[in-house]
Amino acid sequence: MPFETLILEVTDGVATITMNRPDSGNSLSPLGAREFCDAATMLDSDPQVRAIVLTGAGRMFCAGGDLSAMADAGDDSRRVLMQMAGDLHMGLSRLSRANAPVIAAVNGTAAGAGMSLVMACDLAIAGESVAFTMAYTAAGLSPDGSSTYFMPRKIGDRRTRELMLTNRVLKAPEALEWGIVNEVVEDGQALARATALAKQLAAGPTLAYGAVKQLLNGTFDQTLESQMELESRAIADLSRSDDGREGIRAFLAKRKPVFQGR
């Protein structure tokens, strides 16, 4: 499927989504949100995709939502925003529930929805001079892009409120300290490092990764007993999968397992 606002490539089980509006800081337009949803649906439906990298073209990762599109909508802005947020949210839901781990390669500033995208990814790697800011309330808006779900779960309520209410700017080293990213690398190396990690994960037990994602995404909604029951069911189901059987055999034989993602 051809896209206007992004580039989608799949090589050796690794899919790379590149937001491709560099002249506007890769800001998300209504079309961009719709195409993001389409790309996420395609990847979630492709069993050959076993890891996903999300990055931006040019100097920025993503500057957030396209405010000019919102302004141009005038009195129709509510409908436009509902459609745009709905498309973005459906895409994020598909990626969150996909078995394939999603890695953000943060090559430049991540603001507004751009920072929300980083928080929604399973892992994140940033260049050392990258800046992060929520920015929504600076434009009189409230956050979207799943940030009010993932951010408090990943970095805590107090820090989430600080970022969302004050629009504090964090540079990559501080974002690492706060748990917003997993690793900081030299500028220009985020995509290469994320791709290397994606290749490593793509050779791993994809179904097990999917189980990890679902267990962690729902953990704050469960009691101890219900969460342990979900753990029991997940590990029992995985023991019957091809990868589960291979992993057990390889461990007992003291050899490296060869996972097929099924």
C-alpha cells in the first residue's frame, strides 16, 4: 500500500515505520493519523513481522499534532480531532496488542503526540541531544496518543503530572533517568541501534513477547490473584507453542534455541 505521510519497510522480520513529513517536523495530520492506523493494522496482520521500529525522517522524530490542520478546520475542529485521534489511537492499540515488540528510534525532538508515541512503544532509544516535551497544554489542549495511560504506568503519576502541566523539557540523559527511554546513543545512531535491537528481538520467541506485553499492559487493572491467574494461563499456553517446546528442549540440551515466532 502506498503512503503519502510515512514510509513502511519490512526486511527480515523487522518492520520500520518512518514518519515522513520532515518539512513540518513529521507532525501528525489527519491523513498521517489514518495512514499510521493503516500501517499498524497491516503489521499486526502479518505473521512475518516480528519486531517494529518507529522513527522520523529528517531532524525531528515528531513535533506532535498538525496544529495548522486543526486551525483550518475552524468550527469543524471537533469532528476533525475526533477522527484524527480515533485513527491514531486505533493504530496504537494495534501495535500495543501485537506480538512484535515496538522500538522508538528517537532521532530528534519528540513533542506532544511525538512524545506520546515514544511512551506507547515497548522500548525507546534516543540520540544524546534529543529533547522531549508534552507541549499539549501550551496550546490549550489536553494529551492524547495514549500518554495518559502509558506515562503514569511507566514513570509514575507525579512526574507525569509535572510533564503534562508544566511542559517541562527533558533532554535525553534526563529522559533516560526518568525511564522515558531505555538507552541514549550518539546523535545519528538511534535508528541503527534500534534496528540492531529489533533484529535481535525478531529472532526471539515472538509469542512470548506478545504475552509479556499483554500482561504488563493490564497489570495495574488486576488484583494480585487475577494477575497471577493470567500469568498461569499465558505460560501454560506458551509451553504448547512451537517456540515454547523449542525453548525447553534447547535449555535442557544446553544449546541456543531457534525460534520461529509461532
